[in-house]
Amino acid sequence: MTHDLHRLLLDVVALSREAGRAILGVYTSSFTVQEKDDASPLTEADLRAQEILAAGLKRLLPEVPILSEEAEAVAYGTRSRWDWLWIVDPLDGTKEFVQRNGEFTVNVALVHGHRPVLGVVHAPVLETDYYACEGFGAFKGQGREAATPIRVTDRAASPVRVVGSRSHRGSSLDGFLERVGPHELVAVGSSLKFCMIAEGAADVYPRLGPTCEWDTAAGHCVLEQAGGYVTGLDGQPLSYNARPELLNPYFLAYGDDRVDWKAML
């Protein structure tokens, strides 16, 4: 199976924007918050975006299965046979959505051979898209302005610009910051952390807590195609749909590979 990734990418950007508009319809209303089995929040916005993305991706590539946070779980025995798949988080950063701080995204990634080869991160409130695909590079679009190529900063800034989770900060991050030395820490929700590194606005994102594959696949693709890296603590790139569990190992996302970020953990 082969796909025209560039053409497909623009279709997925448009679809993510459609899902974003549905999310904003809920965001500006009085909405209720449910609790899922893992105690994470769920809103009508998650479900509306899921419905739009599932239907739209099926129209684009009917033969490619979808792995989504808001869909029924698929047994590994089944999905281990998938060479191509979509990995989707219809609303990444539901806590940010509930708090109405605008730092939530729609994440869509196309994975081939355990690697994300296409990724779209759409931030509805910010009217901003970050998107990339293999062989095409990474781009940022805002509102109606023409999208522009983005690239990581090859040399980390001084002080180092660290991005971390707004909702999931832990003591392990504090230890990393001590060893980094002079730094600026920016707390940001959702996949925007990857995107900030991809556009050269930040240097490193240490994630020393749990995440799932749909939290990272799209942002991973954007950052990698912008010249950056997303690696586990073993130094290897994160892989997708390669294990029975969908939890990622702890990881580092960064732009400057001349710095030994792992030594600071």
C-alpha cells in the first residue's frame, strides 16, 4: 500500500479543523464533564470530534484502521497485524479544555511500520495548525495566513527553554531542571509542547510520567520532520503499535542533539 502523503496531509488538516469547530461549539457552551474508567475527564466535545474524525478518515482511506482514545479498545492480536493505521486523540488536553485555558489540540497521525509518517496538531482556540509528513517537512499555519515551514533551533538557548506539562508535573522534572542549570520553564498543555520545539520556541521536553500513543504520535511526527527527536530513555525513537500496552515509555523530545539531555535525568 502506498499513499500520496502530501495530498493526504492537507485533507487531514481540513478534517482536523472541522473537528476543532465542533469542539469550540461545546467550549463556548455550558457543558458537563464525565469521568472515564481511568478517572480522566470526558466531555461532549471529545465525542463530537471523535465522530467527525472517524467518519472523515474512513472516507480518506477506507482500508486503514483507526486507533483512538475515544473508541473501543482493539486487542493487540488484531492490531499487531496493522502495517498502516491512524492514531487519533480527538481532544488532547481535556483538562485544559475544562479549565478553558485554550491549550488543547486535535491530534491525528498516520503510522506506518511503527513510525508516524504524517501528523497534524490543530489548536482550535489558537486557530493554529502544525502539520508534517515524511518527505515534505513541517509547517505552521495561523488563521487565514499562509502556512510557513518550521525548523528546530539547532543550538539550545541559554538559559535552556524547557517545556513541561501544565497538568502533570512531578518531582522527576524538578530533578532534571536542577541538573540542566539556568533555564526557563514554560508549562504548556497538550501536544503544543512538541510543536514549540518544532518551531524553535523551546529546546527540550522531558516527559517522565505516563502518556499514551495518541498523546504523542502526531506531535512526534511534526517535531521529527522539523529536524528534532523524540526518544525513549534508551535513546531510540518512540515506536507505535509495537506493544500490547499503549502506554509510552518515558521520553525526551528535543531539537539540539549535541546536548546529552539523558545525562540530566
